Amino acid sequence: MSNQHTFNEVKEAIFPTLAQYVPIVARVHGENHPEFHEVHKLVDAIMAKADAAGTEKPDLNAEFSQLRAVSNDYTVPGDVCESYEAVYKMLAEVDAAYQN
């Protein structure tokens, strides 16, 4: 039960910011980092599933597994802005909360 609460707390705190940042980062960095377009799709899928689940913990294992693979475990490329880095930090935090 506390695991769901932790994920839901993080979800409520972080999803609104991700919803703002991810499309901008995709637009700005997508040409040089095409993998971020896949990150964008996965984030959208994660948020949609989490929202549909309400307070229940959704099954996001496949999405987080793909996200870790695509992002190289949230490794920030050296040639990106602070917003890109912030997105990966937020995603890692959401992922960690989900896994606990």
C-alpha cells in the first residue's frame, strides 16, 4: 500500500512538469537525439496508463524497461540543455518510485 502511495505522490508531483518539458525537449533536441522521440512516446504512454489507473498502481514494467533501454538508464547526453537533464532526472525518480 505504501508503494502505491509513494508512486502516486511522485506521479502527482512530477507528471505536470513532464507534460510541459517533454514535448519541448523533443522539439529542441529531437533532430540531434532521435531517441528522445521514443522517450516522448513512452512518457505519454506511462502518463496515460497511470492516469487511467487512478489511485491503483498500473502495470508499467514494459514501458519503464523500454524507457531505461532507450535512454541508456537515463544517461544525459553531453550536448543537451538543462531541461533535457531535468526530464531524465524526473523520469528516473518516477521509475524508482514505481519499482519500490
